[in-house]
Amino acid sequence: MNADPINLDSWRDLPAAQQPDWPDPSALEAVVAELQGLPPLVFAGECDELKDRLAAVARGEAFVLQGGDCAETFAGATADNVRNKLKTLLQMAIVLTYAGRVPVVKIGRVAGQFAKPRSKPTETRGGVELPAYRGDMVNGFDFTPESRRPDPGRLLRAYHSSAVTLNLARAFTKGGYADLRQVHAWNQDFVAESPAGRRYEQLAREIDQALAFMHACRADPEEFHTVEFYSSHEALILDYDRALTRVDSRTGLPYDVSAHMVWIGERTRQLDGAHVEFFSRIRNPIGVKLGPSTTPEDALALIERLNPANEPGRLTFIARMGASRVRDALPPLVEKVQANGAQIAWICDPMHGNTFEAPSGHKTRRLDDVLDEVAGFFEVHHALGTHPGGIHIEFTGDDVTECVGGGHPIVEEDLALRYETACDPRLNRGQSLDLAFRVAELYRSS
């Protein structure tokens, strides 16, 4: 930790990448003041609990499943949407737990993933140049001057949408929907007719038989009826996450109570930048995305800044190399970190390095590329004797056509049928299950 961990505004003196150009600073100040007075979305004790779970991942005893929308929208904070995303996560977790024989830490990209970094600050269409869409937390998706104008009032809408989403998620995960006896009910829709859905149904029947046996033995653990579920997002808009940082009354230490876990993106991990400085002050479990340009020295410097005490579960590296680079770019990082003795959880983001533009103009990803990057990630860790700790993916619970491939294949000509993402292409639930079965196979053979 830095010498003064309670100085939560030291980041303001440093360059802050990917921040909106708010047109009215006084309006931003008013919104930040209101956010500072609102209740926490999560509690420090829950963040510490997740840190303990991630410490088990760092020791090689568990596996992370982290996923959700590329960019949440305010309109998407509905019971149906939240339930469908949870259904996808639960099905994937069941596959990984039962077929992979590994405890799974379940983390959603939910309740805060309302902002996105952009490669260019503006977008041009038909000769008209407007600010780029940076997520519902900042501006609107419609290509009009009014919609694209950054509005700090959207930070408040992000808070309230996050509160609604977390309330629904807690109700679903604690109120019986996540009970293991629901494994068949989670599959009673379009997915059931896909190859992955039929494979899942066979697994569900095996689980039913195991539960029946345990019931006959009068065993009915509480863990069968609810699940632990944690929230996460990229803490991109620093004014929002700073406003939701509180000093815990138990420990006197600061936590970003907008989410259980927050991460720094590939575009904002500069060692002398505002994001790394802010993250060095909070006590949540944190992640850092590492792309193929990351050097071993970069990785060690990030560890020194963000986890100098080498606290297990504190820091997770999320590798996003691309299928063509992972086998070459990842080994030097893992080797250097391992030699350093750092207790790091490594997880794989196989999405962001594998995006391309189809002839139709749609951004998309091939499921085969996603699967290949995950396979490469496992190969690297197997060769080095280290633990492949998890996956970080973008998915939806809906029958969208945004990524190509899968057991029930989508081809490039299908992309326009249901291309609904607000930013990057997501796996639909059938493709997500395809991925889960493949990961389970890789884990059992590693």
C-alpha cells in the first residue's frame, strides 16, 4: 500500500485516460456530491469474501467464471434480462463444476458495466462527426448531437440501474431460482434444442440422480439451494467509482462499494496514470487486463504498485492476447510472475483479442477463435506448471446472432438477424455452453 491509503484523490493529479469531456463541470460536481451520499451497492465484508475465494483460485484450488454484457444498458435492467444472464452463468457454472470437477467462483459483468473505452473520441457518419458512444453511463447510443452529449446525470442513472440489477440478482440467487433442483428448468427454451443444450440435459439428468442419492442419505447441504454471486465492472469513469468509495467502519480502510471486484482495462493500465493510482488506494479485489504488448517488466511493476504485500486474492491478471498471440505472448509474463513469487490469479479473456469486421460491417467474433485462445491459455499454464484460473467472457442469455460458429452454427450472413449489442459482439447462450463444455474438458486434462 501507499504511505497514505486514505488519500483517495491522489489520482486527480495524474493523467486519466478515457474520461468523458463533461461540458458542465458544476453539474458533474453536483452529481458526484449526490452519489457520495447514497448507500453502498455492496459491502466491504462481501468484497473480502470474494478476495478469499480468489485467493483459492491463486492457490490452484478453484476456477473463476466471470461474464456478462459487453456494455450494460439502462433499458436492460429488467427482471427478464437479469434472469436470463444469471441462467446462462448458472448453466455454465454447473458444467464447469460437474464436468470439470472444480469449485467455481461466479462473478458477473453486471450492475456497473455501463462505460466503455473507445479507440477514437469521435465517430463520423455521412460527413457528420459526433462524440463516440462511451456507454449509457456517459451518453446515448443514438447518433444525434443531443444523445451523444456527455451528461453527468447518467452517473446517477447508472447507480440506480445497478441497484435494481443487484437487487434482482440477489433475489434470484438466494430465493430458490439457483437451487440445484432447477437444473432442468434453466434449459427449457431455445437452448434445449441445440447440441450444447442436449449435452447439458444429459449432465442435468446425472445431477438429478446424484441429488436423489444424497436425499436418500438424508443429506441436503445449504450450498445446494443458493449460490454465491459477485458483481464486477471496469472502473473506467473515475468520478463515479471515487464517489462510491467508502471507508469501512470495521477496518478503517477504503472500498469501492460500487462492485465487489473492479478491473483496469488494457487502455488505462499506465503505471503513471490515474487508474492505477486510484486502484492502489482501494481494498477490493482488483483485476488488470493484459494485452499482447505487455512486457514481463510491466507485469511486475503492476504487482508492485497494486499488491506490494503479495496478498492472495487481491490481484488478478486477465490475459487478453488473441488466439494468434496467446501461446507466444503469455508465457514470458507467467514465467516472470511465477519466478517473482507473486500470488496472482490468472484468468483468460478470449473475447477482446479476436474481434473482426464481417463484410456486412458488423463487428463479430468466431467461436473457434475464442475456443482456440482458451486452449492456448491452458496449454501455457500446463507447460509452466501454473494454474489456469478462469475465463472472462462477454455473453447474453438471449438468442442473439452476434458471434459466428457454435454447435448450432451462426454464419456471417446471419449476423443481421438479431444483432443487439450496444458495443462488442457477445456469445449467445448456446455458444456459451459450447465454451463451458470445452473449458471443462481442458481443465480435467490439464
